[in-house]
Amino acid sequence: MLVTLCTYNERENLEPLVDQIINVAPDVDVLVIDDNSPDGTGQLADTIARQHPQVHVLHRPLKQGLGKATLAGLHVALEQGYDYWLNMDADFSHAPQDIPALLGGMQEADVVIGSRYVAGGGTVGWGIKRHLMSRTINLYARLLLGLKTKDNSGAFRCYRLSRLRELDLSRFLATGYAVQEELLYRCRRVGCRFREVPITFRDREHGQSKINRKEAVLAIWVLLQLAGERIRGVPVTSPPQKVSGD
């Protein structure tokens, strides 16, 4: 299994987070995808990788958005032939101790979501604005995209890569946080089975959150575009390859 961590200015969090991931799941590989963090996160990731052979680093030259960074990690997972891909935040909002629960759910699902909104799940450290933003985005995702899952905006998930191989990644629209809803929408379109397991999301202790009103507006715009594709029946899979002689 490949665990991906998309980083931008996460120097204070990265090393203890990687240590905890390896302690909880010693057989996984970890890929740090760094968008040229000015605080030196990428250089620290290189140091960690030299100490731990299962840790790898993908350096991107610019901050191009969480969506593009996430899909870059997915490309690596597919190219390297992993069975499962687990993505999580790099700021300790997602507890590494929950990784076994997500992986265990893969026995009966193609996508397992670490969910704040099922029984036993929750959030710590959020104000009313953050709650309202999250609930609104999740409501729009269910209404516009036909999603049945309750937590559609969280990043803590495990995917069966054999199902994601069916998707045409060149069709993705989201460059920011809406990649989370878009992944679920496209997985649903190819018939993936979903399961949600409860987690507690804790607001970061170190560093600065990248979520803001602009990102929320952009996310809604992407959801509207995907809803249009859904109505028009735009395919989410790659067209079949032509065989010579057809």
C-alpha cells in the first residue's frame, strides 16, 4: 500500500507524522508530495527518505493546488503497481492510528472513507464557520453528484487501485480541495463500493490551514461543472483502444 502526504509548509508536522505512520503500518510505503515549500519541508522529506527506505519524495516546482498534488500521488501509485492507495492530511488532522481501520474496510469495499459524519466520528477544534462550510459542501456534493456517502470532503481515504485504473485521469477538473468530491463522484460512476469508518478530525496544532472562502467557492464551482457532466452523461472512463485491423 502507498500512503501519500501532500505538503506545503508542514516542516513541524512531517517527521513525527511519518514516524507514527511507519510505527502503525510498518509494511506501507510513504510518498511525500511537496509543492516547493518555502519552509524547507521538501528538504526535510529528503532527509527522512534517506533514513527510511520506504519513504519517497516527489518534488513539484510550484504550488499548483491540492487537487493536482493528490492526482500526482495517484499517478505514482498506479505506475508503481500498488494494490491500495491511502491519502491523508499531513498536519495530524488525521490520526495514523486509524490507518488499520481504513485498510480493514477494504475487504468489503473499493473506497473506504475516514468519516467525521457517521456514528462515532467527529471533529475537534472547529468553529461554527468551519462546520458550516464543511456541511454546505457535503450537502451540495450529495445533491449535485448523487453521492450517498456522508463525508465527501475529507481526504482520509483508502482506494482499491484496480478500480481507479478504470478512470480517465485526464478528465479531472479540480485543482484544489474539490478533488475529494470529484474522486468519489467518478468512483461512483464506475460502480465502486463505498464504506465509511468513524474518525475524529482534529484541527492542526502547528502550521497554518490552507482552507479559506476562495477555496470553498472554487469547490462549489467544480461541483456545478461535474453536475453538468452528470446530466450530459459525460464518460469518466478512458475510451476503448482501437485494435489494429478494426
